[in-house]
Amino acid sequence: MKLSIERVSKQYGAKRALDNVSFEMTEGVYAFLGANGSGKTTLMRILASVARPSSGRVLLDDVDIELLDEKYRDLLGYLPQHMGYYKNFTVEKFLFYIAALKGIEKGRAKAKIDELLQAVSLQEERRTKVGKLSGGMKQRVGIAQALLNDPKIIIVDEPTAGLDPKERIRFRNLMSTISADRIVLLSTHIVSDIEYIAKELLILKRGMLIQKAEPQHLLDALSGKVWTVTASPNELAAWQASHKVSSMLVRENGTELRILSENKPAPHAEEAIPNLEDLYLHYFDEEAAK
Ligand SMILES: Nc1ncnc2c1ncn2[C@@H]1O[C@H](COP(=O)(O)OP(=O)(O)OP(=O)(O)O)[C@@H](O)[C@H]1O
Ligand SMILES: [Mg+2]
């Protein structure tokens, strides 16, 4: 299976939300990283065929998804960034309703709903009204509905927003398991969501795809540029003003700063192994500064 994005652009009035984006995906987990407004949702909506590109096209195994139409949607599982729920439906009823919309036969839907409620740890809430769930629980209902039709292409927009750490780990493991024979595309701001499981990272900046590579490859490129230094309280402000600081850890003998720098920032600085947070900072620091 191959999903190809070919020179896709999206224009909203004067705003260019996507600018000539091209890439390909095969089976595995792909992760979108990008600051707010960089175009992640816009691109995911196009891939989920709920929006159309202003120019360019999307092909599944070399056939335009607009031609495949229903056949493409049958393969698709989509979790929008802001999902609409029917508050008065119970969790179970809501999932049966979505299953019916997707044309899933009742017996099969029941088996799948049981399986998915377990996968997202909502068995005990199955008869609770959706309106009474917590934010993280609602999000898990959203994840479950995206997987109802056993989709081969899974597009989930910030699926872990609001999930507690335990449920985030469960979600990560679930995606990792099911991605063996599926294309999974997810967006996130939480870099630990994609550590270990992402086959490739896609970095979007102002509507442009500026990087697409294996995480390890991108981390290797940062090698020699991440340092730790220990600073006394009166040195902290100066370090923060002059360098990109990715973390600070208070220790007995001072504060340990993690710093991004092309050169060794101080004689006593020690080289550190780059992680995904350093990577994020490397690409999005200017954005954050604005
Ligand atoms: N319907 C719309 N009309 C006009 N502009 C839009 C519309 N949808 C998105 N945009 C603009 O397109 C750009 C990309 O938005 P998008 O929602 O794709 O970003 P994002 O990367 O998903 O951000 P976030 O991390 O906040 O979810 C933004 O500048 C946004 O304001
Ligand atoms: Mg978004």
C-alpha cells in the first residue's frame, strides 16, 4: 500500500495553509510535528478526504483518491482534532451509531466495539452518556470510533490530547501494534508519543514540509550540538538569554541546563545525546520566540 501526496497546496483566501507538499507513505507510523498553525490539520483533512486541495492530488497505489471516492473512505479511519459527539448517547450507542454510518453489520460491530472499548480502557463507561465523560475519556471514544471499520489507513489528529500518561502509553502501543500492515499518520505536540514508534517524522513549518526522515536520522544530525552545563543561580538568566535551553534540572551543586549550540558553549560543558525534545526545539525555536 502506498499513499502519495503530490504537490498539495491549500489556500484560504490570502492565507497559504499548505505550500506544495509532496511525500509518500507506506505501512508504518508517520508522525507530524509542527508548531500551531503549521498546516497539520489542513493536510490531515485533505488526506481524510473531508477537504480538497487547492492544487495537487493524493493517490492511493497510483489512483487519485477522488476517483476512488467511497472505496477510499471505506479504508479510512479518521479522528478529527475537534470531534463532535452526541452528548446524550451512551458510549456504546455512539459507537453503534458510527458503525452504522460506516455500514458495518450489527454483529460485527458488536464484536469490534467490545474489542475497542477494552483497547481504550472504557469497558466500565460503556453505558455512560458521552456528555458525562472526562475530556480524556471522550478523546478515547474518538480513538475507538476511528478504528471501528478496521481501517487500513488511520489518520489521527492529536489523538493523545488530554490523555493521562498511562493511556498515552497504551495508545502508543496500540498504534505500534496495528501499524504492521497499515498506514498510520498522527500529529502531536508531545514528542514522547512518537519516540520508538514513528518510522518517519514529518516536520511542517508554515505550510511547508521541511523535513521527512527517520527519527534516528534526524537525531544523528543533531549530534555534537547538544550540551549540558551546570550553572549557579546568578548565571541562569544569562544562559537563557544567549542560548537555546531545552531543559533545566535543579541539582545539589547548581542547575543543569541542556543547551543547543553549534559549538561547545563553555569549557566545562559536556556533550549530551540528542533527544526528540532537543529536535523539536531545534526546528521550532524561532516560532516559539515570536
Ligand atoms: N477554514 C479555514 N479558514 C481560514 N484559514 C484557515 C482555515 N483552517 C485553517 N486555516 C489556517 O491555516 C493555517 C494552518 O492551520 P492548521 O489548523 O492546519 O494548523 P495546525 O498545524 O493543525 O495547528 P495546531 O497545532 O494549532 O492544530 C493556519 O494559519 C490557520 O489559521
Ligand atoms: Mg491542528
